[in-house]
Amino acid sequence: MRIILCCAGGLSTTMLMGSMQDVVKKSAKLNDADFSFKAIPVDLLSSEVENCDCLVIGPQIAHKLDYIKPIIDPYKIPYVIVNQETYGKMDGATVMKQVLVARKKADLNK
């Protein structure tokens, strides 16, 4: 699964991405080889959208959903908006659960 994390500049999401990668590496159920992660500024989303299976949106750009949805909707890419508390804790486990649920729901709706 190719997961893209989007924020204003791509810097703070890099820390969250590291936390999510650690969760996958330490998991008995998830295979590290099945996942790839990339943190980008929201302005680069249109150039990366074809390489995305699920989009993680940082709380600082949640207000840009009107900009984001027209980019991801044609590809039927599920997304997760991380809440401020989860983001502040850099809680990769919670975000990974949200990503897996969002992807599963999208797959069921195909």
C-alpha cells in the first residue's frame, strides 16, 4: 500500500511517517514490504496522486479539502484527516489503523 502524507510543507508529516513506519515494522500482522510512505506538501499532491493508495491529511491543511478532493476523487483514493490530538502525539499506530480501515472501506465499495 502506497501511503502519502500531506501537510503544509511536508516537514511535520515526516515525523508522523516515521512513527507509522515503526508501527508497521514492529507489527506481527503487517509486512513492511507491503507498505511505502511519502510525505509531501499539499501543493505537490497532483504530481503524486497516481502513486497513492491512501492519503493522510495533516490537521493544519484539513481546511484545504475542497482543493484536495478534486485531485483524489477521480482515482477513488480514500483519505484520513488526522485530528490535532493524534497528530500532536505523533501517534502512528492510530493513523495506521485509520488508513487500513479507509482502504478496506474503499475496496469494499469498488
